[in-house]
Amino acid sequence: MPSARLRALLSGALDFLLPRECPLCGDRLRLGSPRAVCQPCLDALERLEPPWCPCCGKPFESEIALRDSPGHLCAACREAPPAFDLARAAGPMEGQLRELIHLYKFGGRAGIASELGQLLGRLAEEEMGGWLEEGARVTHVPISPARWRERGFDQSELLARKTAGRLGLPFEPLLERRRDASPQTGLRGRERRRNLRGVFGLRSEKRLDGARVLLVDDVLTTGSTASACAHALKGAGAEAVAVLTVCTVSAGKWIRND
């Protein structure tokens, strides 16, 4: 029985060499095309719609919350300010975007990273502007060794590499998991933060004095994991940390991009 890593490599090779179908609509993709998803399906992916929290990027249900104070933070960011400076996501963890993430993470469709990296690169350019000037670097939220063995690749690292390439910025695997955390499911915000203490640290003693770091992950749920990573990066001297994800889990507004 081939290992998870070998299965992922074989899947990528077959995806490139054999006629394939778009995983979302089933339409045939051109033979030898590097595309993993057809353009119409990419154009139709769900997108977030403002207004959203200027810190975590989760959308509000209406503009009323921001009417009197454009810098108004969501309740979660006011009650427990995250260690990162801002976070933005391309869309909600809903519909076809959710399906695409599941195919990427659990279905062995590593080629989808190229499409998602382009999506994240455009989002960073639109939302982060001058923050991504010369000197910024890109890193990722590392998965556990057990997840790596199961999937055969680190989905966040691959996303970060593709995003860095799109932005023309250097990618560096700055973080490591120093211990496994208990499952976060069912934990409240304070419990999640406590559960993640000491989980992430820098891979080397290299200092990040004055650096701006773009932290890439696939999904932002409560932001506890991203905040723990940002805390480790700032502890090593990073000046600012921005978080970029494909999806966010939120009850706020979102729009289908038909």
C-alpha cells in the first residue's frame, strides 16, 4: 500500500498527464493543462462582502456596527485582542469554496494549491497594499507530524509557497510545532488559547527584528491558532504579522460571485 506522500505525488503526476475533469462541475480540462479547476468555477467561488472587522476580517451582518465608528472591532477582538495585526480571508467556509478546501486537504488534490495561491495573492494585493513592500516575508501555520503522515503534504505550506510566488516575496518555513495540542473542537475562546500555549515556536534561533510576516493558512476559525503563531513570531522580533486564509468561519455576510 503506497504511503500518503507517494499517493499525493502520483495524484499530482496523473493530474498533469491524463485528461481530467474540474472537481466542482465535472467539465473536462484541457490535456496537459496545469489548471486544477476550470475558470468559470473559480470565478463563481463564494466571496466575503464588507463590512468586516478591521482586525480579524470576519464580516459583520450589517453596516450598522460600523456606522458610527469605522474602526470598530468585533466583540471577539475587543474581548481578546489577537497577537496578529490583521487577518483577511477570500471567502466563507461555505458552498463550493468549502468543497474545494475539503478536496485539497482530504482528497489528495494537491494541484488545487496553485489556484488557491493565485486567489490569496490577489487578496493580499487588494487588502494589504503597501504592507507587502520589500522586506516582507511569507510563512505558514505548520501542521502536526501526524497530519503530515496522513495527508502526505502540509497543505498550509504549499499554499504559502504558491502565494509567495504570486506576490514575488520570499517564503520561509519559520515556525514549528513543538508539541501536539488537544482537539480544539468544543473549546471556548479562552480554553482554545490556553490549549495552544507553547505549541508553536521558531524553527531556529534566527531573529526577525523589524520583519513583517505574512502568515498563510487554509481556514481561520476563531483565530486562536493564528494568534498563537503570531505571538511566537513577534517574540522573535517580528514587527507585524498579517494572516491570510482561503476561508473564514463566520455568521456574517457573504456574497456568491455568480
